[in-house]
Amino acid sequence: VVLFLGLRAVVQAAGFLVVSAAVTRNARAQVRDELIVGGKVFKRLIRTRTEHLAQAARLLSGDFAFKAAASSDDRATVLSVLENHQARIGADVTMLASLDKTLMADTLHPGLHVAPFPFPLLIARAEQAGEAASIVSIDGRAYQMVVVPLLAPLPIAWIGVGFVIDDRVARDLQGLTLLQVSFLRPQGSGWAPLASTLSAPMRETLLRALPAAAAGTDESLAVRIGRDDYMTFAMPLGGAEGGVVVAVLQRPLQDALAPVRRLQLVLLAITGGGLLVSVAAGLFICRRVTRTVQSLVESARRIERGDYALSVPGTQPDEIGELESTFNLMARGLAERDRVLESWRPIIAKL
């Protein structure tokens, strides 16, 4: 019985491990697929925000008063108009650059006079496509920036309008993608945080755990944050100017494995229940067999002492029952032998 139960336990344990490994592997693959889909949704949301930003920039480029102010080279007036339009559309930064890519006004740095436009590649792309957009880094913060020409009717300047990407924006994107969202930029051999839905301690852990080569690989990887593993997908959003900005999408593996854990508990319960039933059945069979064998042993000892007046029940319809019947026949045969010997004993004594 011990051998049988041991083999059964080994087989059930091996089956449990195989099923658990397969289910866990499938759950990880599902999380990877969800991250890829989430990345596509994320890019679409960024594209939608860019279109809204471009509409706001085109609205400013069509303002007649702004065209007149830009043509007058009155920096104070240009800056005032930019600030008013920025407040009206809820933007966080507006810039005006000349055709030679010189910064004429910047609402983030109103005291700055003449300086090169910080994102010349955006202007170069806008010259070819009519407008350009990118995620850029300004003063260590991420901005979604759009550049459009100021037409009168030919281009006379370039307008840049941007919205900051902060924790609030990251939380909004999290609500739409159902993923943890972080914006990072490379800094030396590591990362610098721009915005994130993670708590401060978890952000620090992410910065240390995320490898520098993770961005742009289009592959998910597991990153240990605290006590949980997070499936992580990183994708670049900005160009080299102003610093590369990387979006990091994450989902806790624990959440995805919660149904798997419940299934594992069910499998454990079934395995444990099966072993208990096997133990109970084995003990029942053992006791039934050993009780009969012990009865036969006791009967054999009585026969050894010459007591043949016994009968083993012999009610089991199996080999044990046949053994009991044979034992009863043997006992009756021995009793008959002794009776015959006793009847012949006087005759033998006379002879």
C-alpha cells in the first residue's frame, strides 16, 4: 500500500507541476500580447493628442492679430499673444521661431532673448510635411510638441505648441490602457523619470531594474519591482533633440496570474482529495486483508495445539475466501484423521 500510494503521489505531483507550468506559461504569453496591444492603443492615443495639439497650433497660426505682431518684431507683443493663446487652449508652452530657426519668443523662458530654436529637426520635418510633432524633453520634463508654419500667406515663422506630460497625463493614459505608464529619458547608463503612475519607491526600483537596452526592442521583459514581477514593454517616443523620451508600459504579473493561482488551488485540492481517498481505500483494503490473515494465523496456532473445532467464516468471494475455505477443509481433514487414529489406537495396542 505504501508503494502504491507513493507512486500515486509522485504521478499526481508531476501532473500538477506540468499543468501549473503550462498554465503559467500561457498566462505570461497572454500578458505579453496584452502589452503589445496596449502599446498600439497607447500610440493611437498619443497620435490623437497630437492631432488635437496640431489643431490648436493651426488656430494660432490663423489669428490675424498674431500675424501682425509676429511681422512687427515686437517681442513683448508676440510673447503676450502667445501667453493669451496658451491660456485659451490650455497648453503648457508656446514658442515662435523665425525662418532661420532662431527662437523669437518662449513662454517657458520669457526672459530669453535670441537663441537657437531647441528642436531644429522638428522644423526641418515641418518644412517637408507642413507640420511635425514629437515627444521632446524640456528642462527635464516631457512635452508633446507640435510645430506648424505661420502663413501670411507664405511662411513667415514657425509656431511650436506643447503640452507637458506629467503624472496626471500618465494616469489618464493608464485609465484608457489599463496599464502602468511611465515616461523616462536616458541619463548616463541609467534612466531619469519624467512622469509615471507608479509610486515614488516603485519608480526608483524601476529606474534601477530597467536595462538601458530595453527601449526599442519591441520585446517584453520581466522587471522585479518590490515583491512583484512586472511584464514591461518600452518604446521610444521622441527623437534625439531635447533627449530621447521612452514610454514604459507595465502590468503586474501577479494580477494576470491570479486566475492561475486559483486554478492551482483547485488542482491542489483535487490532488489532496485524491490522495486522501486513496489512503482511506488503501487502509480499508489493508485492514480487511490483514484481519483475515491474522484470523488464519490464530486458527493455525490453535490447530498446532490440537484444537480442530474451529471454522473460519470464508465469506469473501476472492482468493482470501478460497484460502479460508481450504483452511476449513484442512482443519476438518486433520480432525477426521485424529478421530480415525483414536479409533484404531486400542487395536494397535493389542497387536
